[in-house]
Amino acid sequence: MAAQSVLLPDAMSEGARYDVSVILPFGDDEELVGIAIRRTAEHLRGLGLSFEILAVDEDSADNSHAVLALLRGEVPELRVTHASARGRGIDTGAGRAQGTLLVVATPDVAAASLDGVGDACRRLLRNEGDAEVALTKYTVDHRIRALAAFRGVRLLGAAMHRRIVKRLQLHNLAVRVAGPTGVAAKSGFSLRAFARIG
């Protein structure tokens, strides 16, 4: 049974089928990818959001696909797709997503905790900004508004979310940035990112 949407029918972005599309790029992550998918699905169901999870293969050579195949019955919201190369998973996922919002995380983060994602989703669904980034953890943004920022991008490693912030700001989007502990980040980012949120 699908989760009930927290949006009014006319509030959902044009062409969106879900409240949230989670982009989860993976490589050789067989130990984490199953846990990440389960926890992400449980988290979003608990929030009452309609969602899809796009597990994007970035040239995995381990048993990650076997793990995902076992999860399909348990997590019907799961879709598996392939990126052209390592670091291209977010670009690929954003292009195939069907949600109003995009949530970008890695398997290690999604397997541990997605604390804060629900609050970010609620704010953005109320149009309180264009994107929210918790450095080293996740990015949440409006899919349509942020799509150009992800086009052609190659994102890898711990600096991935910092690079996303810069790309979103270059597209003049209102971005709220927090450090890994939830404290607002000050260094390296324009204060304009905060001023537009209010």
C-alpha cells in the first residue's frame, strides 16, 4: 500500500508522481546498500511521504545487485538504474526522477541516519527555499528547479555536497546549508544562501 501524500493535489509540482525521489548512487556497497534502502523506505513511510528510491549503479562489481534484487518485494518503491560512470549517479538519477523533491545521499549515510531529511522536505514542500544541504550527509532540493545544476555533474566523495551547494548557488537558488552536526555552515559559502530563506 502506497504512503499517503502530505501534499494537496494541486500543490505537487507539474509532472511529479511522488513527493520525494531519493537518489542513492552506489558502487561496491553490498554491505550497506540493503540497509540503506530499508532504512530510507522506513523513514519516508514514517513521514507519510509518497516516494521512489532510485538506486543508481556507478559501475558496481560486487554483489550489490543481488542484494537489491532481494529487496524488490519488500520495497516496491525501489528502482534500479545505471550511470555511465563513477560519479555520474546523481546526474542520471535526477534525470529519471519523478518526485517533487530530490533527496541525494550515499549508502553509508542512508544506512546510518537520515535525521533532518523530514524537516527539510516539509519546509521545501511549503516552498520555503529551493534546497537544503547537510554537509557530508544529504541534499534535498526541488527537482525541477535544481535539474540544471545536476546536468553533467560528476560528484564523488566527501566533498560531494559542498560541490552541490556551489552548483545550486550558481543557478541562483535559495540554499540553506548546515554542517554535519546541524549547525549552520559559515565558511566557504555566500551569506546570500541564508538571506533568501528568511
